[in-house]
Amino acid sequence: MNIEAKELSKIYGEGENRVVALDKVSLKIVSGDFISVIGPSGSGKSTLLHLLSGLDRPTSGHLTYENKDIYGLSDKRLSALRRRRIGFVFQQFHLLPVLTVRENIIMPLLLDKKQPDEGYLEQLSHLLGIHDRMTHLPCELSGGQQQRVAIARALIAKPDVIFADEPTGNLDSRSGAEVMEMLSAIHEKMGKTLVVITHDNRIAAMADRQYSIVDGVLTEVVSG
Ligand code: ADP
């Protein structure tokens, strides 16, 4: 799925409180890309991710998925598109504590009144190293394992693109490195488009294309 943002801006507040969170950001994401966006706190990273994934609408600008204008869709159709084509991974794992690992992973399908593809679930749980934890509760897992469950949940509906917002932000460096290796493997082996937001240079450098964001302005980082 090709994604194209054209001059996306997001302005919060008015007068003295006016904040330009995103300033005319244009970006082309081609199917199978691995892109990183690095920037300090308050630079507009989350705003960009929310706009690119249709979680929020811009003050001005356009976003197309396969040349189709996304913000023109109703909220209902936009959320259906998100459920089916986009996977999200957040800094907080957002697992439901009373559900088992398996139930957490298949929850997005149940919300869409669909049954899991058991073969695919098996493949995901092995790839993410959580196949022997499927009947456990989240509190019985380490942070790194919980994030891997969240990644499986992000992938269960077979989305085209994964948006990860500081996916290692809550993990120690070793678990963080494991989680990034897995996201990278998912990009390579499953051909998923991956957009990772981070403030960690080492993570940003894993991507095929790196961008930096400062005061809402996005710039491609050209190495060498
Ligand atoms: P980051 O994810 O890089 O930390 P954000 O995208 O969350 O940055 O925020 C960018 C800027 O927009 C910040 O100055 C922030 O204070 C401001 N901002 C974000 N959300 C809101 C909001 N709902 N209302 C007002 N200002 C906001």
C-alpha cells in the first residue's frame, strides 16, 4: 500500500496558545519501506503518526492511500480501514490484563467479527517467540514479551503497514534490541511496511530511509 502525505499541517490553539505541531509535511511511503522518524520530545512525532494513520485529521493538507483521499472518508470507514490495513505498536503495550496472551492477540479480529487464521497465529507466535506463553496473563510476562504480544496483535489482521511509536521506550536496552530485531524481521520476512518513531539514533539507523523532525518540520536524513 503506497501512502502519500502532501503538506500536512496541524495547528493547535489560537493566539498566544497557537502551536504549529506539524508544518507542511510531505512524505511518500512506498509499499515495503522501512522508515524511521527521529526527533526530540515535543517535535511533532506523535502528531505525525496520528495523521499518517488517520487517527486524527490535519488542519490542512492531504493524505492518500493508494491514491485514495483518506480524510475524505467518514469516521466509521476510516476506523474500518485502520482496523484492517494498519497495525499499531505503542510505547505502552496496552494489553488487557484479564485476557490471556492468545485472547489479547486475536481481540482486533473479534471486534471485527472475524475468526483467527490458526496457521497464521501459530506462525506469528513462533516468529515472536511467545508460542509457549499463549495461555498466560500479561502480568506473567516480561516487558519485552508483552511488547512482542502487542506486535502479534498489531499483525493479526494482516495489515499492510505497521506504525510503531517509541516501541522500545518502556524496555531495557536488551529487550528493546530484541523487539527491534523482530520488527525488522517482520519487515524483511513478511514484507510489511514499517514506520518507526523514536528518539534513539541506533534504532533510527536500522531503517532504509531516515527522517528527522524538529518543530514540526520533517527532513530526510541523508547519510554519508
Ligand atoms: P512528540 O511526539 O514529538 O513528543 P507531539 O506530536 O506530541 O510531539 O507534540 C508536538 C507539539 O504539539 C508539542 O508542542 C505539543 O505540546 C503540542 N500538542 C500536541 N497535542 C496537543 C493538543 N491536543 N493540544 C495542544 N497542543 C498539543
